Amino acid sequence: MILVRAPFARMDATLTASLHAGRLLLIRHGQTSWNVERRFLGRTDIPLDAVGIEQAARLGRRLAGTPLAALWTSPLARARQTAAALGEAQAEEGLVEMDMGDLEGLAGREFAERYPDLVVAWRDEPAAVRLPGGEVLADVQARGVGALARIAATVRPGETVAVVTHQLVLATVVCHHSGAPLAAFRTFMHRNTGITTLELGPAPRIVTFDDAAHLAG
């Protein structure tokens, strides 16, 4: 399954087209200063920057007309701040971002200078790479899929539940539900506060991907 991201694809029609099924709205947190600086950001607990706060506010306005049966979030501050724009959230440890280990906080140039061989491996065979002192992508996927399964078990038909989490959790989870190999995770990267809709049921399926219409204008 190949998901094609429109520049600002709308999800509203899809949300109303399948009210028989429960849905999870999978949301990436708002922007942080490390996102702008393109630093490896895993477990460092930094807050949203001013742009991220505005993105979260826009997300809140976007979903104001969507009744949410529940709201879940990664325990990290950037996700909790984003979720707060939608309501009161419960924390789920399995939604935390990838453990970047020794790469945490490094900018791209520093990464290239210190780990030239790892740069090549991460580019060419990312699913096989364990970050020094950190995780492999399969660890992130297993945690994320497990967390969503636990959350999905609480959702009744017709309910919509929002889940705020992180880039690599989202990308690896979408790989799982679209049948794509982990090595394709870069295909499924999300913009800050981008929304992916997972329709639940016997065979959960992705029905919208990285919808960020609320950031337009």
C-alpha cells in the first residue's frame, strides 16, 4: 500500500464516511527548537517553541468540532503540550519517541563527523541499525503498535480517539498498518501536528495520512 500525501489533504469526508468503525487520530506533536535545528530528538524533554504552540492551537481549533471519546499522549512535554490544546489527556509510555542513545542532541554535521559509517548504514539499511546506546526501529514499532492496540481496545464503534506522539513512532506504525517494510519509514514522515487516521476493526487500516490542513493560511 502506497500512501500519497496531498499538500494539505482534508480528512473530514473520510471521517464521516465510516461512522460504523472507531477511529484513532494519530497526531505528531508541534514544533520544537530542536526540530528547527535538525537535531536528533528522542527522550530529551524539551517544550514546544512559539511556532509549535501556535500549531497546537490551530490543531485545537481544527478538531474543536470533532467529539473525542478519549485523548492519549506520549509522556514527553512536547506531546503533552500539543495534547493540551485538545483537552485532558492520559499518558501512555509506549508512545514515547525512539531512544536516540549517544546521538541525542547531535545536529546533522556533528552526526556525520562522529559516525561516518553509521551515516551510511542509517541511510542504506536503517532497519538493521541499532543507534549507539539506543534502540532499533523494530523496538519503536513494537512499542507503538502495542500502545495503539491497548488504546484501540478501549474504543467503541463510532468513537474517535486522539493520540499525540512522535515522528518515528508514527512512521513505524504506519509501516506496520500499510504492510510496508521498516526500511520505508521515511516515506511516512509527518509534519508537526499532522494527523493520520487509523480506522479500527478486524483489519485496521490507514484512511488518511499526514493531514495538516489546519496549518494552511
